[in-house]
Amino acid sequence: MDDSGFYSASRGEAAPDQANAVSLCRADIQLQSCRSCVQNATIELPNLCPERKHAILWRDVCMLHYSNESLFGNRADLPAIMVWDRTNASSPDQFKEILRTVVDTLSLQAASGGSLMKVAAGNHTASDFQTIYAMLQCTPDISEEDCSGCLIAAAQRIPQCCDSKRAATILTPSCNLRYDVSPFYNITRIQEAQAAVSVAAPVPAPAPAPAPTLPVPAPRTVASLRWKAPLPGYIKVNFDGPTFRQGLELGVGVVARDGNGACVAWLSRLFNQVGDAETVEALAAREAIYLALRRGWSSIIIEGDCESLIHRLQVSAPDWSVSGSIIMDIRSISSCFSFSSFQFVKRSCNVIAHYLAQVACNPIEGGYVAPQQLFLL
């Protein structure tokens, strides 16, 4: 184990007889303390959970997780442990607003930390109000998108367990979130660990990203589009999630375009079928806002052709439907942007996203065009 505080290992040929383990230490503790905690956990956990093929143990400074199923690179939000201070904040509304600000900011920083360490710590103070300190961390084996999603899911547990509490800790297998009104993390040690890891494994500067290419629909489809470009400085993201292949799989299509109508990003992804048609659309909407979050855009407009879903995203009332957790997830992510809006459009304004969803289910060969050729489609 190195200064990253993360370690993974596998033994055996394949499941169900393979043994996989992942450990993660708090980023602000010394390496020797980290190693001691993990070593003790490797002795303690099998004794606590004899003959179990899947178990996880959290201690104050480390986590050990083992399973006969693959763990590396796979996000897991459950099981979750929540611990909180019994004392309530004196001004709950202001406290929750400051907490949301610091958690949203640190979530983005932690998720973008790279493949060696994903951690961020910091504080925020409103005028004439107390300071809130927080530290957020993910296992570095998961993607930026999964880290962000895990931390968002952890933050969504706060109203359920720790609403207005002055301190709380949320622990999951893939990420953890801690906050307190008193300083509790060692920022110097975090910076030392980040520096040590970057020196041990320097990452070369990435090459300029190639311009995204986009599958082009048939000419009659393009001719039917009535899409309108956003104002300068805004990015418009269209999504669609129809089902294909006898409803067994769902294709998700997302396309993002700027004020000139030029494609700046797109995705076409296939998922196993889950839930009803509106749940499928909700998953597509979440893919759209995740794409915007990963790209770092500040002002976005999300468009979809499912009117009932758009209405659910526009209101702030709790959503207890089957897809309610997805809706709440999207609403939470939307607070990370300087401006975000959800708008309903007709199918004729959403053809590119619909076509990309079809491409996910029925990949085509050729038929690609550069984004420069897609102005105002």
C-alpha cells in the first residue's frame, strides 16, 4: 500500500471461488497508521464474519471490503453506515444551504482527482455564520462519473438521517462523506499524499481531445428537425431513452450543442431494460446531466420529449414514484450548475437524441459526420 491509501488484490481463477479485496484509508492519516488499520482489519473481519463470501468492515481511519465477486472498478452505494452528532444547528435553513454548497463543490473536486486519489477537503463560511468543514473521498478505481454519483447518493442520505445535525459521517463501499462544524481533517497530510502519489506515478499531459463524431440520421430524419440553438454561453443537451429489441434492452441517446448549433459532445449507450417507459426516460435524463457535469459546463438547458418526466424534474416536491430516486438524483446534480433548466420539446426537436438511442441498440457501420457539419440540426 502506498500514500494513496488504496489497495486491491485478487486470488483464484474465477468466481465463485475467486477472492477479491479492496481497502481504503482516510486520505489525511499517515501511511503507517493506514497500514496498521488495514492489517488489523484483515484479522478482525474474517472472525466477525466467518464463512461469509462477502463482507465489509469500517473503522475510523480505514475500510476493508472482500467478496467472491469482482470489486475493482465497480461502484457500490450499499451497504451504507450513517453516524451523526445529536446536536442540531441553531439556524437549520442557513446551515443546510452552506452544507450543500461545500458538499457540491468538494464532490466535483474529489471526482476529478484522477485514477490515483479521489479526495477533496475544505470549508465554507457564510457571513455572520459558522464554518462547515467537510472531506469527501472515493476509491480511486471507480470512474469520475461513478465517484460523483456515489457522493451525490451519499449526500442525499443526509436529510434522511442527519437533517440539520452539526456533524455527520456517511460511509459506503465506494465513497465516504464527512462534515463537522469543527476542523477534523489534516489538510497538510492530504496534500503530502497527493504530491507523493503524483511523483511516484507521473501522468503525462493528455493529448488534445479529438472533436466528437456523431452518427448521422437518414436525410428524411434530418429534414424533420426543428431544433433551436441556445443563447451564446449556454449548452443545450437533448436526451431520449426509447426501448428496443422487444423491450429487453434500452438505448440512451444524448447530444449536446452550443449556441452555434455545433455538436460539442454526444453519447449512445445500451442498458438492460429496467422499469416502465418513464423510468427509461429518467435514466436517459440522468445520463444527460452527468455528461454536462463531467464536461464542466456552467449553464445548461436539458431537453426531452417526455412531458410528464420534465414536469417532475421542474418541481421541488418529494418524488415517491418507482423512478423517484433517479429524479431526486437529477435535481441534486442540477444544483451544481450556475444555471440549469429542464424543458419539454416535441419529438421533431429531439430526433438526433432519438437516433443515437437507436444506434445504441442497432450499431451501424460508417455514416459518421464531424460536428462542424451538424449546425442547427
